[in-house]
Amino acid sequence: DAGVIQSPRHEVTEMGQEVTLRCKPISGHDYLFWYRQTMMRGLELLIYFNNNVPIDDSGMPEDRFSAKMPNASFSTLKIQPSEPRDSAVYFCASTTGGLGNIQYFGAGTRLSVL
Amino acid sequence: KNEVEQSPQNLTAQEGEFITINCSYSVGISALHWLQQHPGGGIVSLFMLSSGKKKHGRLIATINIQEKHSSLHITASHPRDSAVYICAAISGGGADGLTFGKGTHLIIQP
């Protein structure tokens, strides 16, 4: 298995632009998580899905952030409009059975908003 | 919300030394997750613990539920163990129930 695949690996954009981050979970995993990591705040859980349904989005910082999972093999995290404070590394992870199980992380997308 | 504290924040040791990284939390949990983040940024799950001890190779993780404390030990440390080690406390089913520590930056010198 190729593991969790995220794209792009790096994204540089200007303030106000729309940014879309993509994630392909491991086949057969029924949970998908989106995390953000910054120097100031460390790792934070933004949202997670179970069987393609958003279960908890309480970690999403504001309405500019949205996430979708149209099918079991694809999820997107969108920021519109982007702001410099959104600069961070965004990780996607997947697992079976929920938060209490080992998660498999993608390599992350490093986002820089200028 | 759970308060998760890791110690030390930074640790430099010589190859071969026994390493201990600590994680304390303030609210009762259902599980504790240890993660390793490599210098290149990739994250690997090491252990998920709800009680007792788990071992994988040179890594050992323990948890004391009553004392709200977990430790990660590395025996016969090696420069390739150099990484940031992060613990995460899971105290509920939602995003609010997952709290990360700030991480311990470990450097093993040859």
C-alpha cells in the first residue's frame, strides 16, 4: 500500500487566494483526519470523517475553512480566502475504528500564504 | 480541556544512552498516543496505550492511569532516533477530546 497520499507537498499562494489541499487515505480505512501544525500551537485536529461523513469539525478555526470527503478514497481541505496566519503544515491521517487507534499520516502539505 | 505537558522540551544525549520522555495530562483519558516526527517532517504513530506497557523494538511506552502520566523510553539510543516525540491524550470522541503535547526534541549524538 502506498500509504496516505497528500498533494501538493508545498503550496505558496498570495493572501486572498483559494487554497485546496488533497488527501487519499489508505484503502479500507474508515476514518480520516485533518491536522494543522504550527510552531506556536503545535498539532491541532481540525476535522475528522467516519465513512465519508464529517463527525466533528469543532477544530476548524473559522468559516474560511471547509472540508469534504466525496468518497472513501478522497478528501479536500479548502481555505477561502487564505490569510498569512493560515501558513502551516497540514497533515492528513487515516485509520480504522476511530480516535483510539494508531493513525497513519501523510507527508503533509507545507502552506505559505504571503 | 485536557492540559498535556511534556518534559523535557529538549534533550541531547550520547549514542547508547537510555532515554526517557515524560507526558502528563490533567483529565482522565481513554488512551494516549505517542508520535514520532522525523527531521524531514513526517509523522509516525508509535504507540496507542490505554493501560500498562507496550514494547516495539527498542521503544517502550508505559502509562499510569491513576497518576495521569506516561513515559516513552528508548534503550540503546542511536542517532537515527533523533526526532520530535509528541504525546496526545484522548479523552473523548470528538476533536475537543484530543490534546497534543508540544513535543520533546531529541538529539542523539554519535
